[in-house]
Amino acid sequence: MSINLDTAKTNLLALKDEYETRIDKIEDHIQHPQDDLNEHWDDQAISYSQNDMRKNLLIEAKQSLVYVRNALSRIENGTYSDCEICGKEIAEQRLEALPYATLCMEHAK
């Protein structure tokens, strides 16, 4: 099987845009909370809990963006479908499911 790098790059660029948009929205929600924190203590507790969740989602989105950017770099340098451990080709199905995979199934276990 041969990986279609143009398709992979298009998909990764779409993911990159998605993560960047998600990061912008989460950061905006954190910086400009829509809740009025002065109303009730219970509301404040919920707001703080939501902020913690947003911060966790932000961390996850930023890490995923790093993975996507690294995958785009691997396309540019010709190592996109190579397992980082053994150098064998990562299965096309794996890269379709996880476009920024760096390990073949054997080493991902």
C-alpha cells in the first residue's frame, strides 16, 4: 500500500485549522467568561469547574496541534509513513484513523 501524501497533507491541514479554531475559542471563553461570578457561590463553583474543563481541553488541543504540525513536517521531509522505532511503513489504515501516528501497530502497543 502506498500513502497518498497529497490527501494526507490536505487532511492534516484541515485538522490544523480545526485545532487552531478550537484553541482560539477556548482561550476566548477563558479570558472572557460569560458567567457573572458575583451572583451566587454555587454559580461560581460551576464556573470554576467549567474553567478547569476548558483548560484541560485547551491543553489537549494544543498537544494535538503539535502532533499535526509534526506530521506535516514529516510529510515535507519524506518520513511521514515511517515508524519512528523500526522504520517500517505505518499501515495506511492506521494513518487514516490517526493521521499524526508516528508508530506502526506493532510498536504502538
